[in-house]
Amino acid sequence: MPARSTHYDCIVLGAGAAGLMCALTAGHRGRRVLVLERSNKPGKKILMSGGGKCNFTNLHVAPDRFLSANPHFCKSALARYSQWDFIELVERHGIEYFEKETVNGLSGQLFCRQSSKRIVAMLMAECDAAGVEVYTGCETSGVVHRDGFHLETTLGGFAADSLVVATGGLSVPSLGGSPFGYRLAEQFGLNVLPVAAGLVPFTVTGALHEMCSRLSGVSCEVRITTSAATFREDLLFTHRGLSGPAVLQASSYWRPGESVSIDLLPGEDAAALLLGWKATSPQKLLRSLLGERLPKNLVHELELLHWPRQSGHPLAEWPDRELVAVAAQLEAWRVKPAATEGYRTAEVTLGGVDTRELSSRTQSSQVPGLFFIGEVVDVSGHLGGFNFQWAWSSGHAAGLEV
């Protein structure tokens, strides 16, 4: 490792998905590129993603699957380097993949058939072929902009004409999440929008917490609605509260103090269903019939919550209005989360570097040669490979420009 200042065309801070994509793209253009990574290995979040299978993109990538204060910003990068471009790279390296199936059919989510290690190995092979240097275990302590960028690190001093910040956000600090990129943006006068944990489970308190604890491990398909979005996917009860794809998606749109509405019978007219059961199965108990649609443990808890007095009565003895009232609870169960589990388990950080201060190729409008890509930027995708695609697309955009 060099101990004195060494000059490069471009230095990339962060050897995650966005940083490695930027580096290999720039390297293949003949640029001399150095990647500095503070952790002990590249691609740590790639390695742990998707249960070790890496949900590396989605067939249905579109701008409306991303959150940003400037929703048009992501369009250019996503169009310039699409999911099909990354799929072609994966196929060129002989990596087998599959599309995840859900209860509603195929989801568009693509996973490695073998291991996420294949994606990291592919990126590192491309970097190696492009002459990119990657140093791990390297902390950057200071950056100065004067006739280029000058960095002080634990491996010595480095300089470059361009600097790309791909340091990620605050999510999963155990894998390297830190505020370093935000502090760097503020150092150079860029606005940083408020950040929050996204794609993260909800925590609850009181009686609801006790109920969730009893149901820990139980899951079912629901439609969950916040004030800004609706998702139909699986919900999972945990000993802390609510999780599963439906909740993770909703969490990115939820604001503290708000309630969410959970439809436990998505796609059904619950009132018509219950009244129909009364007509066709008048001697049966409501819990017996609901137990054919929902997990029995959940039905037991709902019975205690919504119809304890009628629990032993056959449907023939129920007044219609009471069945309609229970149906309304099943279709719109109002839950007020206490909070989220925070950055410890969040899959992404919402907010970040204000995209209104970046060009479509991710370069700062105030500081020529300074780029911000990936999670550090105020662009956050839905669950299901969208955040990886933003990393590939934004990294490629910067790599073409540095």
C-alpha cells in the first residue's frame, strides 16, 4: 500500500454495489480508479442480501417504485442503465438466477440461484479487468478540494481529479452504515434532507404487543394502507410487532403518530362473505369458517378482540349488523405503530443528499468533479431489488462521467 500521496483520475469512497459499479464503468473507459472501503471486505450488504441469494434487480423497475423529494431525478439513470443491462452482465458471467414466486404469481424479483458471493465476485472480476484498485480496511479522515481532491486516510494520502461518494446510509450499521457521506456533502455545501429508516419492521406497545408476541412467526397475506400508499403482500407477526414484505413496504411511507389500515381479507367483500356464510352454513361458528381463510392462531386473537361475546354462537344467531361490524374490522383493522425497529434492521435509509443539487449524472452542481451515488442520495426504492438497481444505475451514470 502506498504511504505517500498517489494521484488517480477518480477515487470512489465505498466498495458497495454503487461504488463498485461506478469503478468498473470508469475503469473500462480507461480511467485510473481507486476504491477505498472502510470495512474488511467489499460488498458486505450484497453478501447478506436476499438471505444470501442477493435480490439483485427486479423485472418491473420503473420510476414510480422509488421515493424522493425530486421524483423525476432517478429517471435518467434508470433509463441509461436498466435492469436488462444488469441482467445481461449477470448472464455474461454465467450466474444462474430465478424469479421469486409469490401467492399472486411471479413477483419480478430476481435472485441468484446459488450465492450472493457470485455477484460480488462478478463485480470484483470486472474491476480487476478494468485495472481498478480496491483497498479495504481504509478509513478516510479528511477530504480537501484544491486542484482536485486530496484525501487523508489510514493508508496514507491520495489525490484524484474526481471523487465519488458511495458510502451508503445509516441502515444496518453492523455492515458499515454511517453518516460519513452526509457529513461530506455538508462540508462541500450540499443540502442533506432529513433521513429515516425505511423498509423496516414496526414495533407496537400494550395489548397489541402482547398479541403480536403470542402470534410470533404467524404470517398471512394482507393489504396494508398508509396515508400515502397501499401494498398487498405478506404480513408477519413478531415478538416486537409487525414485519413481512407488506409492513416493510408500508414503513417507507409511514410517519410517526399515524395509524395504518390492514385488510386481512384482501380481494374479498368481507360483509358479503360473512353474510353468505350465515346463509349457507348457519350452524357453524365464525371462527371455524374464518380459520379456513386465515391462520387459526390469528382467528383466535381476532375473536378475543372483536367478537368475544358471540364466540360460541352459530352464525344463525348473529344479527346481520354485528356480522357487518366484524367484517368492517377485518377489512380495516386500524393499527397505530409505536415506532419502527430503526436503522439496526432497516434495509434502506430514506432521505439523504438533495438530488436538486445534483446533475442527472449525479455530479454536484456546486463542486465540479464531486459525485454522490447509491443510498447516500435521496432516492429509495421499494422492496424487491429496486435499491440494488438504483445502485447499479446511479453508479453507471457517475462512471460514465468521471
